[in-house]
Amino acid sequence: MKPKSFEQVLEIVKGKPILVANRGIPARRICRSITEMFEAVAVMTATDVDKTSPATTGAHELLLLGEDPRAYLDLDRVIKMAKDRGIVAIHPGWGFGSEDDSFPKKCEEAGIIFIGPNQGPMRLLGNKVAVRKLAEEIGVPVVPGSPEAVSIPEARRIAKEIGFPIMLKAEGGGGGRGIYEVYEESQLESAFTKASALAKASFGNPRLYVEKLLTSVRHIEFQTVADMYGNVFVFDERDCSVQRNHQKLIEITPSPWPVFTPELRKELKGYSEKLIKACGYHSLATVEFLVDKDGRPYLIEVNTRLQVEHGITECRYGIDLVEEQIAIAFGSKLRFNEKNTKPYLHAMQVRVNCEDPQDNFSPNAGTITRYVSPGGQGVRIDSCICAGYRFPSRYDSAAALLITYGSSWDKTVMLMRRALREYMISGVKTTINFHRQVIKHPDFVSGYYDTNFVRLKKAELMSYSDQEPERVRLTRLVAEISAKGYNPYVSLGEYRGRADKRVGRFQLVKAPETSDAAFEPRITRSMSRDSILDALREDRSKGIVHFSDTTTRDITQSNSGNRFRLAEDRIIGPYLDRCGFFSLENGGGAHFHVAMLANMTYPFTEAKEWNQFAPTTLKQILIRSTNVLGYKPQPKNLMRLTGEMICEHYDVIRCFDFLNHVENMRPFAEVVLESKKHIFEPALSLSWAKGFDVDHYLGVTENILAMCADVLGVSKKMASQSITLGLKDMAGVCPPRFMRELIQALVKKYPDLVIHSHRHYTDGLFVPTMGAAASAGAHIVDTAIGSSVRWYGQGDVLSTCAYIEEEMGLSTVIDKEMIRSTNFTLKQIMPYYDRYCAPYFQGIDHDVVMHGMPGGATSSSQEGAMKQGYIHLLPYMLKFLAGTRKIVRYHDVTPGSQITWNTAFLAVTGAYKRGGEREVRRLLNILDIVNLAPEADLTAHECEARLDLYRDSNDAFRNLLLGKYGKLPLGFPADWVYQSAFGNDWQDAVACRTEASPLETLADMDLAAEEQALAVRLGRKPTPEEFVLYLNHPGDALKTIEFCENFGDANNLPVDVWFEGLEKNEKLLFQSASGKPHVMQIHDISEPDEQGICTVRYTVDNESVSYQVKVREGAASERDAVEMADLKNEYHIASPSNGDLWVMHVRVGDHVKLGEEICNISIMKQEKSVYAATAGMVKRVLKNANYQEDKIMVPVKEGELLVELGPVESCCPTCKAPVGSADFKFCPGCGQKI
Amino acid sequence: MPESDASGVRLLAEGLPGLADPISPDSLASFHPLWASDMQTFAPWNHCDDRTLRADAPPGSAVVVCGPCSSTMDVARELVSRGCLGVFGSVIAPVQTLGRGQLRRNWLSAPGNVLATLVCPPAQGLWNDLRPLVLGHLLAEALEDVCGPVRVKWPNDLLLDDKKIGGILVEERPGCILAGLGLNVAWAPGESDLRDGHCVAAAQFPGLQHIPGVLGLWRMLVNRMETGYTTLLETFTPSDFLTIFRSRLAWVGRRVLVTEGAGVRYEARVMGVSGIGELVLDSEGREIRLLAGDVTPL
């Protein structure tokens, strides 16, 4: 054939159909060249899975191969279809048929040009033994070893010659497969047998040959191109030493390895040229060498096709290898020579695969939910994916080839770092993060590494987190809330639907700046404890009363059954800070728990931020003595650990005990009083009832001062000067006259003691009572900002202030204008909380003086009764509350209030179940009699009947009677109460009751073990805060940590979006944690599909995202929509693997023992027993099978929920209190949905 | 009771209450000429402290011979739970009253056949799921020396000329993984004995002349499986193993009737085994992967 010029070939090819018999990246890449200079028609093969894939966009036409995913391998069929279509040439790409030496022959027979070598040279170079022989003949160095396949004795002889370690390689193997490493002679025999067996099974050829195993080598290869006329050009080397199990991960040209010299390059290029010329080869080929650490080269193989890494050579030279390959196939003379083809750039390629490097590079398939490709100068991408593409599982995992090229190695590295930073793929795991680790590794940058790099540096290369930027994570949260219409994380149920009317967008209007510029706060965080207490005493002597503000803690917690998020605190806090309050109560109590339970915020991080946006005013926290921030007594070491963290962020620590058992406060006193800065405020829990009179409370105060004096090592008088005393009327029951009497007595007895009065609004007498407290000598009173004042929290600051100033003739030092500005701001926030938080049982309730339910518990307890279907019994429950408080006497505040409520609830519902309302009335009647009649007047019948009062009480109540919470303030109740609560065991109960603090017997927690357990759960070391949160509320802490990892800081979203989400086409402006502004807009929320999944399409900063949200359960018949077990829930019994369930042993209601066989799964005739991980009662059986009866097996998926157990004795998952009855839907203690 | 570390062949002379009858060398010999030959080979039987009879045989993995029992799997489970049988230990019996196959199907047998249970070692990851295939492959390999080329019908039935000569059932429970093996050495159920809808005809071994005895055969098989198992897991990855397994898989390319658990039946072509051991079938262009179910050639 006469050589053609390239231009002649262009003429010939123009407009002719050329087929790429391939898919994915190579198909797209080759189509590009076909359509560029040649202006030919690009035809691509495609199976059904691939026919709409992104790679097909580059083709003019598709040759449809049908549904068999392996159809690309059926060369005869492809060639026949190509012939029918009139294809003039076929490019095989890489993979599939590209190395099948029958392909060129078959094309030739069909009259189609094969864009590649001829069969003969292809077969020769493709056969390793033949290449080796050829190389030896023409003087190209090869790895020492046997020239051809050998027997075991021969292998032994050769191994002796070349020395161990050696490799046994399958004659028919390749691509890293079929290689066995043998390190010593003793292993040879067995390795040979096995390698041979595997080779036979894998490649149909058991023959093996021996090669020296080179332990530290670089993989260096040379791209060659040759035409049909004997012209050969060899390009500079590609260094492919970053490999994993012989699979290339990164390729570089030229080699950055300092040992690789120009002389060595020249030598190897010479070898490559010789090999190609020696066999009359044309087209592209790659000659691969290993180069040992001393620079000794060894030929390993020749690849007779276009290679994945060809792109870096193109970048180094500024050429198109595929174009040249096509031209050569059509008879063009090679255009490249040493004069016109010079290398001038460095280039590197990373293979971006849909694989999870952290899971041993396991391939993964799925929908690409987000795709942002890098760009800019120096970047080239060949990819086969886009956003929304469902990456198939049937083919290889290559998603993209990312190349950077620059004028130096360093520039290329920095470009690659930048490009990998820009590259974003979501929905499937990719190797991007792994490559980021490689590219920044100093060994990689220095160029000193070998093919073992990935294996040896595995630990460093795999230590990355797959976490995406916060803006991406946060917008997913917004998408979820928007699709559902409610925010599932606030734990308020499905409080609104997507189409429901909204409160509307939150667009804050700032208050006019009207505050008094000259106003100086009297008390600030920069002052010491003593100077603060002196200032309070001095002010009081002048008739000045101070205020604490509870807006961001107690008031919203009580009124809303919720609390403000940090997001709203950030708005309101700076205003509050400038009002001149003594303190801002911004933490503690349920507020701490709710941070995690509903607001997905770390409470101490929140407290820390408070001190940044509100730096001036003291911060106050409420602590529940032994329970600290939880619901059960904490071991002393945990109390101290939590206490130390509290002291980092709070200045005033108010501590109460529902029994007024002063010893329960001691560990906290020790932590707080250790510092000269913090103010310790032990508080008297106040009830207004028989026995709880002024003298009683004076006695408690005396105990408090004695304890504090002991801790401080000073006199009681000194102690009274060093603390403040809280008066905590949590129910709002003490009338003005009682508070006046109490405070006057306290002032008289302890003139230096600073008194801080706190009460709730429930009885409606907030203002006059606080006025009475102030006039009697209280130094500080608790109030809140008017627009947040509702029913059960505190009263309004300005009205209380007006009463104190105008009616009592005292004065105050607050900036009222600033309070008005605060109020104006708050008015804009409150509608969201009013609308979406507790709407039940609101309003003043003066009956609280009888039933005594404190603060927000008034409404939440009654709500619990209503939701459990006992609204008709509520009046009786309130009566029972009033009565029982006279029999077992303590203070109704956490956890006492929960105990009292549960006792009343259980007694009344128990009586109702026994005998309807008649029985309930009988119970209340006997309660009245017991409270009214003296013991001696009771008849035997009445004594018998009163034993029904506590027969249904729970463990918490019984523990209280035993003294397990501490000493009851007015002593143990009468024996008949024990008889009623404990039945026949009552005498034992009486005998073992105690008045000691529970702290004395509570063993310290093994903190190191707990921290380790948490680290295992998180897969990383927890922060100190995470650890403390976990110790206090394990379940909710984990939930919050997981939420923050998934979504970031939700406080960066405004309140309307938090509660209502976004509507279509609405814009959300928000900032991520770094302060960077972002914009999000939802374009569409689809209707839920049969699996209950909505697709939300939105843009964030102009990037398009599709996100799927499950909004309801899928149709039951859907096999894919199986309910998965929660692996952390031991009551969930999951299928251990995919397989077939053939026998289910349990039914609903069965009791199962720990370790009992529940069911059996068959997988490949292996029958796996599935056991109960805990004892329990069967609540649900989701899949049933009884093969022996009906010969039907039921397919199950790994992790699918098969059986759900419930506890034998139901306990609330949150507060651990016994729920009482299996039909309860809410916990009577904390309201948690069960 | 045999001691846990006891190796070699022992006879559970006093039986196990409720599980296995007492047995003596003489009574064993009366079950079948193959057993009689065993009793001669392993004689003399010496009384041991643990109230078993120990054979005069070189040490190897523990093989416990018990008398007629419900199932050797039950006996083995009891011995494992008592700490008397370790990994690769086995129990063999001349007859079973309640021999079981997959899904509590009956396993029919007659004296002279191998009825044994092998205690399997635990395995990690995919190896755990592949255990039935591994055992099938190893047993087939070991049997080739005795009866010629044995193929494996997925997952682990042993076929000689397309007839079933043996089967394996693995029962996995935490702390105890047992493989029950039945080999039709001297007798195979006839067509009328087999359950309706069975997959494949049964056959017995082609000739008994090379077989040293039931116990002798079993000892050979256990030794082969133990060495084979250990080296297989050490040397090969699961994917390597599956490549080897494919070469032994019966009926590749043939059209078969597939019976899935839920009573679903359809025709398909056997394509091979997937990367996790599932049977890959092609049903009119659609790829199907089976984890359970049966195939019968059409």
C-alpha cells in the first residue's frame, strides 16, 4: 500500500461511520477524536443499561446490543451488526475485545478496518512467553526466570539460579491476575500446585512460568506508535508506580523519580523501538518495564491497544494519539518524529472510580446525586458520569480520568490538589478523597516511592472523612424538611403538612437604636464573686432590686414545651446582654437535654458562643443536684466532670434538690466554690403545704450554710457572705404573704445572705408575689421579656419592675429602653414557637396550689393523659395529686413532679381498669378520708381500702419511699403507705430504707471504658464535650452527633425554614459555619413514588442537586421497600444475610429468652440460626415462613427487620421510667412517644 | 465422654442418652461388610478412661463413631456443647433414624453409607457465606480419587454422571458450625423413594472394591478436607476460590428448571457463580442470581 498523507485520510474518512465497540470512558474519548478532525460519524455500541448513559452523548449513533450486559464481548455479533450498518472501521477501545487477537482477523474478513494492529503482531506481543523470547533475542533485558512454562523440578532449579523470592505466573494470565509470590523454597511445592490449579480454573491453562520477584520497583512504560511503513515513534515514559494489587491508580509523565535519568530514558526508548520494529507492528502499543531501585530495567509486557493512561502523553506532547491511531489504520504515514514532536509539559492522571477505598476499594453503584467537575487551566477530564446518572453495577467502576498538566512537576501536583478539591461527586463513594491523601503525601511529592506505596502507606492514605461541605449537608436538611412539611428532628411529630399554611418567612426587622448610651451595667462578668455579692448587698441597702432574665431558658421551656434554638439566641442574646440584668439564665434543666433531643445542638458549644455574642452579663444555669443535667442520680466522678465543664461557661450555678437534701448538692458546691469567680446558688425547693413552713425552710437554709461552710472551710456566717440563696417556687404556689414572711425571717437571721427569688406564673399571682419578695428584702428576682410571657414560666420584667418601683417604692437599675428593643425583636420570633410547640393545656391555673404540678409539667403531664385517651379521668388525677401530696411529702420539681404525676396517673387509670369511674371515685373518697380523719378514727374497712391507693405505683415511687433519692424532707410516710406500695414485702421495705445521700453508695463510673465505648460507636475519638453529653444522655447525644455529622450546624438556618422548610421557588440565604454566604432555591418537590420517596430538585449557589427524601412508608407489596433493622437496637432482629427465610419460630406476644432461636435463614444450603440478642416480648413479626408445611420460602435481605421485640417490662426509652402499661403511647414521665 | 483433646478414632461405646445407642465393634461389624472391614482394620479396640474404645490407628482429627442415632448432627452438637469435640472433629454412625437434608427434608440412607458430621471452623467475611461451596468443592476433589470426576451441583450436591452421590447440609449457630455429610457409598434411594419434585436421581458409588471401609473412607475424606480447607483459605481469595469452583460446577450452559423458595418455577440457563457465590442464571436475557432454590436439568 502506498503511504497516505494525513490530509488524504481526512478526505477518505469524512462522513463515514466509524464504530467504537466499547462503552463508558473509552467510548466517549474515541468518539471525540472521530468527530473532530475526521468529521466522521461516531457510532457507539450500547447495551440497554448504557443506551442513555452520559458517555453516549458523544456519539452520533448507537448500535444497540440489547439487554445482555455482556454483549460487548460478542465480537461476531458486533461485527455483523457493524457490517449491516455500513461501518468502515472499528475501534475496540480498551478492555472488552481490545486484546482479543481474533478481532482484527474477524474485521478483516468482514471487510472492516480494525483500528489497531494486525492479528500476527498482536498475538506475538500479547503472549508473554513469546515477547520474552523475542526480547532476549534482540537484547532487551527481561526479568530473570524461565523462558517458558516449567515443571516443579525445573522451577526449583531456576529458583536456585535466580534466588528467592520468585513469582509463579500463569501463562494465560495478565492484568495482575494469576501471580503467586513464593518467598522460600519450602513453599514452592504447594504454591506451584495451587497456582497451577487456579491458572487452569481461571484461564483454562495450568501452565506456569517462573520469574524473579522484584521487591522494590517502579512501573515505567513507554507509549509507542508505529505506522504500516516501518516508522516508529516512542514517547517519554509514563510512571505508573502508584498501584494497588497491580492495578494502576495514578500515572505520571515524565517520571518524577529522581533515579530515572535521561540516559535510562534513552535506553528504554531504544528497547521499546526495537521490540515494535522487530515484529512489524503498527498502531499504538505500550511497552512496560519494571525498574529496580538501582535503575536496572526489566521488560514485563507489551500492551497492544490504546491504554487508559494515554491522556497524559497527549498532554505532555500536545497531540491526539487516537486521531493518529485512526489515521494509521487508514494507511496514513506516521506524522510524529523527533524533530516535530517534543515533550514540553508534565502531566498526571488520577483514576476516579466509584469505589470505597476505606472498604478495600469495593465497587459501589447508585445514583450520582451531585456532580461538580473541576476546570480551569491545566485540567482535563474524561468522564462517563453526570448528576442524576445511575451508575451501573454491571461494569467496571471507572467514573472519570482526571488529568492535570503544567510546566513542572510541582505545578502539576498543585494543580491536581486544586482540581481534586473542586471535584464533587455525591451519591456514591469515589476514590477522590483517597487521591487527595496521596497527592499531599510527602513521599509522593518527593518522587521517592515504589509500587508498594499504597500498601505500605495505607494507614495514612485511608485516614480521611467522606464528609461533604456544610452548605451541601445543610441544604439536604432543608430539602428533607421541605419535602415532609415538618422537621422530624424537633420530635414534635408531624405537626404540619407540606401544603399547610405557613407562619411565613422570618425577616427580622431590627429595633430602632433608642437605648441609653450612658447606661452602665452594675454587674458584669469581669467582676469577682465577692465584688458582685458586695454590690448586691450595697444596692439592696439603697433599696435597689436586681433582675435575672429567664427568657432563653425557663420561660420558653415552660411555655413552649421547647426552647429557643441557638439561632434565635444569637439574635436575642446581644440585646439581653445590654439590659443591665444581674444574670441571664440560658442553660440547664430540660434545656440541656432538649438541645440534643430537639435542637440538634451541642449545649456547651452553645454556652460558649453565648459568652461571645453576649459577653457582659453573668450566665446562669440550673442544676438538679445529684441528677445534674439528667434524670437519675449520677456517680460523683461524672458529677464532677460535668461540673467542671459547666464552670467553663456559666457564672451563676443554681442548684436544687427536690428533697432539699443538702448533702446531694455537696459535689457541686465543691466544684463551684473552688473558684473565686463563680457564684454558687443553692436553692430551696418551695412547696406551700402543711409542714413546709418558715421554720422548716430556715432549718434547710441552716443546713445549706453548714455544708457550704464545710466546703469552704469557713464559718457559717462567712459562708452566708459567699453564696446566694435561691428560693425556687417552681410550681408558682407560694402566695405573697408566705414569701414576705419567709424572706423577712431569712434576712433577719442571715443579714449578709443574698436572696434570689424565683417563681412561676401558674397561679396567676406572679407580680404581687415578686413585689412581696422584693419588699421583704430579696436582692434579685427572676423575670422574662414580656412578649415571651405566657402561663407557666416567669412574669414580665417591665410589669414586675413597675410594681416594685411604683407600688413598693423600691428602685431598679435596668435599661428599660433596651428591654423594649429586646421585646420588639422577640415579638418577631415568638409566633414560630407558639405555632409549632405545645398548644395544649395553656392558661393560668390557680388550682396549682392544690395539685402542685410545676411549670411546664402542668401542661405536658395533662397532655400525656389526653393523648393516652384518659382526658375523662384528668379531673380525678388532679384530685389524686392534691391528696397524695399530703401523704408522701416532698417538693414537686424534677424528678419529684414526675414521680407524683406517675403515681396519680397509675392509681387512677388502675382503678378505672378495675371498676370504671365508680372505682376511681371510691379511690378518691378513701384518699379524702385518709387525709381528713385522724388515724385512730379509721375503721378497719377504711384501713383496708386505703391500701389500694399505691397498689399500682411504680419503681420510682417505691425507690422514693426507700430513700434511694435521698432523705424525705418531712420524714418517711406512715407504714400503711409501704403496705400499699410493697404489698407483702412491705416490712422488708421499711427495714431497708435509708436517709443517706444516694451519692454515698453510688459507685464511680469507669470513664475510660465509657469513652472507649463511645469512640467505637463514633469510629473516632469523641471531643470532651461529646463525651460529657454522652454520659448524661447517651441516646440523644449520639443522635445529635450523628445529625451534626450528617447536616452540620442547623442553627445556620432561620427559624421559619427550621420549622416549615422552603416552598418551591423560594430562596434561602444562609451562611455556613465559615461565614460564607450561600443561596438555595427549591425548584421542584415530586409527589412520593410507590416507595414513599420524594425527589427534591434544588440549586445551591447555582449548583443543581437532586435529593431523595422518604416521606412515607412504601406500599407493602414492594419487595425493595423492606423495613431495615436498626442495628443499634437490640430489640430488632435482622436477617444476617441475603437468603431465604424458611422457618419462623415465634408469634406476636411470645416471650423469648436471650439466645433463643427466633428463625432460620437458608443461604446456599447453609442454615443460619437467628437468635434473640436480648430477652423480650415479640411485638411484631414482619416475615413468616413454615417451609415444612407449605413448601414456601420467603426471600429476605441482609439487615432486613424480621422480628421486633419489646421489653418484657416496658420502660421509657428516654427517661427509663417504667411506662406502666403496654398500651401507653406516650411516656407519662417525659412525654416521649413510645 | 471423649476428652476434648482426644484425637484418633474412638467408639462411643456407652452411647449418648436420648441421642445415640450404645455400640460395640461387633455390633458395628454386623451392619455392613464395609463396617466389618473397618472393625478389622482398626482393631484392637482399647478401653479408655473416658469410657470410649480407642482404635489402634494413627492419630488424626478426632473421629467419634457412635451407635444408631437420630442424626449425627445432633450427636455432634451435644459433644461440641460439652467441649468434647473440636474443630475438624467428626461424628459418624452406621444408621440414622431422623437423618435430615436441607430444610428438614429427610435424608434416606442405608448401612454402608457415610453418615457423618464435621465440626467446621468459623470463618470471616465472605468465607463464612461460601462455606457450603468450599466444603462441596473439597469433598468433590477428595472423592475424585475414589470414584472419578465428581462435579458439584450448586451449592454443594455431589454428582457423578449427573446423579447425586452425596450431599452436605451446614447448620450455623453461634459457637458451633456443623456440616452434615451423607454419601451414597453402598446404597442409593431409588426413584420411588425420593420426594416429589426432587432434582436429580441418586446413585451409589461405582464400585466398592477400592473402598477400605466406611470409617476408613471417612478418615481419608476428613484428612483431605482439613488440609484442603486450611490451605485453600490461606492461599486463595474468595474470588480466586470461586474461579476454581466454577470449573467444577455442573450443568454450566445447560437449560434447567429453577424452583425458587416461594414455589416459583421457571426455565433458565446456568451461567456460573457470582462473586459472592450465588448461582447465576440467564432467563430469557434476564440475569438471575440465586441464594437458595434448586435447579433440575431439562
